[in-house]
Amino acid sequence: MNIAARRTATFALLVLAALPAFAREATAPQKPIAVQMYTLRDAGTLDQQLKIVHDAGVDAVETVGTQNVSAEELKQLLEKYSIKVISSHVQLADLRKDLDGAVAFNRSVGNTTLVVPYLDEKDRPTDAAGWTALGKELGRISTRLRAKGMHLAYHNHDFELVDFDGRTGLELLFAAAGPDLQTELDVAWVARAGHDPAVMLAKFQGRLFAIHAKDNAPKGRAEDEGGFAAVGQGVLDWRAILPAAKAAGVQWYIVEHDHPRDPAAVIQTGADYLRNHLTATLPASAPR
């Protein structure tokens, strides 16, 4: 190598070393990390919230419904920050009432996955038959969505993990729903219900759209934050969870925190942790 070539190579290495971590990451294959926008609900305007996602080096989000804006406004803001929507939390009542409307809005912003995020207390089954009936209903909705080129997933809390003769309500729901319904497993809530997240991930192998990546703080701490912590800053065993998630075929790792004091810090910390510990790049089957 001649002197000029060596100088050019040295300069390139110095420039790369000077870049922020997330900028260096952008030169490598992007890892399947997203942000759940619920985390940012109190962090200013939607524009400011998406800027936080962008500044954390993340280019994908999971929205909360319509984010209280028109599809055109949301699309413009997403384009401004080069962010894509990989899924959206849509309440079961809205899917029941206006499925076509939810499909139209999400299709216009480039999203193909709708997620049932939470069950109001009146909608929560109290026995095995109820979980089976709900699973069948979600299976019918997921079939309708598939015909429209969309997918349906279900996000858990802890109340789905009550045991009914050796099977949780969540397992009964998915067994009844059929193969079209996908799983969005919230590993922090799984642990709070007394289950091992790595074991639970294995139970849903092949149908895992995403995990909600958040942590639980040590008992008695972070009580003003609902007892949650940023990814890697709590008590969950991520050395077991992340390999189990990869083995189970998880497509996306969605950073979330239910009650963050500092949403921007939580997102940056979680995204950095996942970038440093995920070995898998974006699967070919994952929506883009």
C-alpha cells in the first residue's frame, strides 16, 4: 500500500471512531429494535417524541392507535425522521367496531401489523372457556386481516397468565385462535406473573412477532415508575431471554417502559443495551 492509500485508510478509521455509537451502527446491518410510543406519551409533541426515537439511533416504532393525528400528518413526521411503523396498538373495541378503518389508517402509514394491547376488565375472561372463546374471536379477526394483507398480534400483561389446570389463559387463547394470531410477549409482565420469560418464549416458538423489551426494578425500588426499569438495568436475566427470543424466532425487540421518569434516557439505554447484546440482524421475514 502506498503512502497516499495508507493516509486515506487511516483518515477513514479516525472518522469512523469519532462517530456516535448509533451512527457507526447505521453503517452495519440494522438490528430489529423499535420503540413503543406509549413510553413517550408525556414527552412533548409527537414531533418531539419522534425526534427522541431518532436521536436514540432507532428507526422503527410501534404506535398507539392513530397517535391522535391524521394519517397524513403521521406519515409526514415519520418521513421527517426516517422512521417506519412496524406495528400499532389498537384496542379490541376499535377492532370490533371499525376494522376497516384501522386497516385503512395503518395501510396509509405503511404498517401491516395490528396488536391488541390490553383488555379492559369487562373483557377479561374468568375461566378457561372464556379464554378459549376470546381466542376464537381473535382468530376470526386475524383471518379477516390476513385477507387484507395485514397481521394481528396479542400483547399480554399478567392477568392472562393465571393457571387453568396446567395451562395459562394466554396459552388457551392462542390454542383456540389458530396459526394466524401472532404473539407480542411482554417479558417484564411474564416475570411479574411468576413465570420464566425464556421458558414462555419457547412455548410460542414460530409465532412471535415481537417482545416488549423492558425490565423490572429490584423489589421496593423505582416505585414512582411502576417498579419498572430500563432494559438491562433491572432483575431480568437478559443473558437467557435474548438467546431464547432468537431461538423462538422473535422478529422485533420493542423498547418500552410504562411509567418512565426520563423517557429519552430509558429509550437510549434500552436501545444501546439491545444493540450491544443482540447477535441477530433483521430477519428476512420481518416487516420493513
